[in-house]
Amino acid sequence: MKGVIRKITQDEVIDLTHSIHPQNVFEGAFLLHSAYRYFPAGTIFISVVDPGVGGDRAAIVIKTENYWFVCPDNGIAFPSAVEDGIRKILRIKESVSQFSGAFSSTFHGRDIFAPAGALIREGRMEHFERFKGEPVKLDLFDARVEGGRIVGRVVHIDRFGNAVTNITRNQIEEYSVTGFMYRGHEIPLVEKYEDVERGKPLAIIGSFNTLELSLREDNFSRHFNVDFGNIELGWI
Amino acid sequence: MKGVIRKITQDEVIDLTHSIHPQNVFEGAFLLHSAYRYFPAGTIFISVVDPGVGGDRAAIVIKTENYWFVCPDNGIAFPSAVEDGIRKILRIKESVSQFSGAFSSTFHGRDIFAPAGALIREGRMEHFERFKGEPVKLDLFDARVEGGRIVGRVVHIDRFGNAVTNITRNQIEEYSVTGFMYRGHEIPLVEKYEDVERGKPLAIIGSFNTLELSLREDNFSRHFNVDFGNIELGWI
Amino acid sequence: MKGVIRKITQDEVIDLTHSIHPQNVFEGAFLLHSAYRYFPAGTIFISVVDPGVGGDRAAIVIKTENYWFVCPDNGIAFPSAVEDGIRKILRIKESVSQFSGAFSSTFHGRDIFAPAGALIREGRMEHFERFKGEPVKLDLFDARVEGGRIVGRVVHIDRFGNAVTNITRNQIEEYSVTGFMYRGHEIPLVEKYEDVERGKPLAIIGSFNTLELSLREDNFSRHFNVDFGNIELGWI
């Protein structure tokens, strides 16, 4: 992808992350949403988690107040774009694939999205047309309180094994909660890792501004065999 | 390696991949061959998969029509260089190691190849001499049809678990084949992942323009316990 | 982190490594010490392995003869800084977090250290003050000879499975040793990998200028189930 970009534009390319789990559009959308605002205005995000590659899903560009998002139309950039303010949505023409000199049905990152991003930077907008119809929507923050518990999702497992949820700081602060019950374990809600002993579980509002479950200096997700998807926590 | 390069030249450094499996020269040669042509003319590829580090293999530079390949003489850049057209082959003098300030017998990437690449960019050709003899050759595309089956190689397993072979599009298209038999399983040859149900196996001409075996939205290589090396497929 | 840096400065950002094992300050200190000197004078190293994030440990900057080290005060940059010559130590003011627009208790890499590094590059020193007190010290090279054996540490396990120790070339050369005994196995000390057969163990002075234990073209650490921490070797 970088080679294709370099042939079209000299502008800088930054790797945001290569650690999204295969085909996990929700995780990709979450990480993009948590990172995009730290980048300078005008940044073009080429965001490709694409289980439908080669199929019917459209290849689009969303122009927002401050950024460009180049992506498959599967919702990956939708939460970020809505938050920043959508101005217009374009469809990428297949003519962009001439710039990679190839057109595979398995790697549109290289053949469609990389050249599209570079062409935008160069202002060559003849390779884009108006997108008709509605983009695929995706709701990142669908955690909900039910009786004495909260049902959210594990949306990311980082390399330290922290289980990052989509339960927001606001949802936590609305209740005067001191911790959670998870599979029979009490997990205190703390301000910093050092508030519990090494090897003990803790819950903390992390850098995504959502609830994370951790084992201090150890791997929570491996220890509790946690995977992506729904998670239920009792209030304490 | 990047620090050593930065001390010699200000030119941009791009990471092509860090995901080649240890000591797998064939995989490195395949990935380089599939990627080099997407880069601008004049690119210098520092290509180091080097099980013979510290031993007798030469450290060379191959100048081709459009590129420079800096590498151990073990065949890693040979298929790419032949395809682009070899103009001349140089031997790297040991004097380049003065630029890293070190000379280990285990990390010539840092001590030999990184400074050599940067010195070429700066035109300091006094650190190179004519290479006498023949470079090590390597044949990437040695798959062959035998009776009712094709014998090729798994040359790369990507992070999604797709088993990428060296069986080319041309070899497939020469026969009117609709799929393959693999260890008693029928695997249809399809145009896109969505042509089979989730979790089902499929064969597809992938982004390397060769045959790949996949499980839709799952990990083929883990599921079938596939490793590098020979693979036999029956025709259907 | 890169987004935050880009908002403050246009200077180039290089990834040194992302492969330090979670929370392993000693490994981080070792890899930084082995790499820093290959970078141009003036380089700013943002070095964050930070098990105490959110706690009491200070966030500091060490200015040395040639470099800047931006890091938590847990010893990670101390050996490098001492070697290059410490000129002054500053404390990072919390005001730097205004540049990330966030202040989490779990990700000071993004909220403290990345903006601090970028601000130094721009000369905006009003965000730093004198550090009072002593920085945390860390001794990388604490291997010692005891009778007929040497007791060191495995400080890094690389992606090839080589077990890199902190036993230095000098410590080895002081004795006329031809190999080591490790868990009942004889491991010869060699000059290059090819000095033993494939699959056989060997000891070699590696690119860190310390002793490494390897299996030729195989994974030593997996095979011998080696982990970080103390290692005892008999002399042969």
C-alpha cells in the first residue's frame, strides 16, 4: 500500500495500527474513533477492515469537518465521521486501480483504498463521484444498564491483555459504583493500577474514556479467557 | 537499522514488512517479488532474510532497470531483479561497517546492509566493488501439473491464516478447473469470499496473482494445520 | 502518540521497537541502550515502558551530551543517559497534556510523553522544570562470575527465539572459555551460526555485544522453555 501511495504523492504516511483482529470491523471502528481526533486537520484516514472485499459493498470516501475517511462502506468510519460532522460522501471509481496496476478481488487496500487516499491528497477528484444512498451505520456505544447490572461489549483486547469495553465514563459516573461483579469475582473500580496489588483484578476508566478490565502487571483476558463480544457486569 | 541509515542520509525509510517467518528466504523472496513493482523507480530495497549471517555468503547489491536491491547473496532478491532486468551486481566492502561503528557476526542488517543502502543513496560508491561470479538463483514459480493434480508450495501464510501458494493464475486458467481436492475436502475456486458461506473453505486468485486457500472469515492454515512447503491439490 | 506529535511538530518520527514484553522495564532499558548510539545527535527518544503509569513515579526528561530521553522515572533511560553523559534532568509539567486534549491515568505515552518530546523539538521549554532529587537507577550489567559458573540474566528474547543475556564480551574474554554447560547440555561458543549443524545449540557474542544462546535456524527459547530472568551457565 505504501508503494502505491508513494507513486502518487510525496505526503507522509503514518501507520495507525496493524493490530486489529482479523475481520473485526467493530474493533477497527472503535480504535479509529478513539484516535482520529489526535491527528491534524486535513489528515486522510485510509481505514480498511474489509470482510466483504471483492463483494458488493461500496468503496467510499467520507469528507467531514476536519478529515477525510477512505474506507469500505461497512460502518468502520461512520462513528468517527458522524462525530466530526459529515459534509459529503463520495464513491470511489474503479479507475483508481490503474494506479496500482493491479486489480485483485482480495486486496482492495492496495488496489482501491491506497490510491484513492493518495489521489485525494493530490486533488485529483475526477476519480470520485457522488455516493447515492445511505452509508452503513454502526453504533459503537450500545452498552445498557439492566436492573443491577450493565451489559456492554469487549471491543478491544490490547497487547497487555486489558479488556477494553464500550461502557463509557458517563455511564459509570451516573451511578455511585465502587466496583463490579464478574463471574463471581469482585473487581474494584480504581483510579490507577497501583491501587491494587500485583496480579489482582481491577476496573479503570482507560485511555479510550471507557471501562477497562485489567490484572495488574498481568494479562486479564488470557487469565479469564475473555473474548470479544458481550460482557455483563454486576454493580457493587 | 534506521538509526544507522539516518546518520548517513535524510531520505525516507519505509518498512515493507516485518512478518516474514524466521529464516524463510523463499517467503522473503516471494513477498519482495510481489511488492517491489509498486514502488517508485529509484527505490533502494534493503532485503535481509539471512540464515547464513556471519558465514561465507557474500553481501551484494543488484542494480536493475529501475531499482537497487541490497541483500545477502542467497537468492532473496534474485527473482525480482531478473524480472526488472539486471544491469550490474556489486559486492559490498566491509568498510561500510564503519558507519554503524560495530561489526557483529549476527546482525549484518545493522552493520552491513543498512549502511550500504544509505551510502548508495548518497552516491558514495567507493564502498562497493565488482561482484565476481554468479549470484545465487532461486526459482519462485516451480509449481507443476502432474496427472490430475498440481504440486506447488505454500510460500506465505498471512495474518488472516490464508495459505498463499506459488501456483499462478496462468497455471490455473490453462485448465478449466472449478475447484480442488485437498485432503479429501472439495474446495471451490471462486471469484470473491462471499461466494461461499462463513466458515467454509475456498480457493481464490489472490493479490499476489497466485492461488490462495482460505476459510471465509476464519483461519485456513490453523484449521487445516498447514505449514510452509509442498502442497498437492487435485483438480475438479 | 504519532497524531499528538504531528499536531506539535513536523519533525520525523521513527518507531524504534514495539516488541518489548509488557511491563519489562529492564528489557526496554537494554534495547534502548543497545540502539541509542546509532541515532544522529539531537535525537529525542520517547521511551515508555511504564508499569507505574498513573501512580507516583515522575515523568522526566534527561538531557545528555548528544540526546534527549523522555521517559517515566523508573530507570529505563538511565543506563543510556549515564553512558552518554548526563547534563541535566527536567520534570515534565502536567501542562503538556493540554496538547493531547486528554488526560488518562493509563496512557501517559499519548498524554504526557509524546507531547513532551514534540515540545522539546520545538524549543517550548516552559513546559519543563528542574527535577529535584535523584533519578531511579538501574544496573544493566550485573552478571557475575561465581566459582566455575557465571550468573547473568536473559534480558531479551528476540523474534527468532534467541536468548540474549547481559553477560558481556569482556566477561567472556577474560576467561579462555570454549563453551558453556546449561541444564546438562554442552553449548559451544562459536564465531558464526554455521559453526554448528542445523538444529544444534550454540553460544555467540551477538549484536548487543553480549552472550546469546541460540539453536541454529530454530527457536532456542521455546525449545528450552527459557524465560526472562536469571540464568546460570557453567564454564567449559
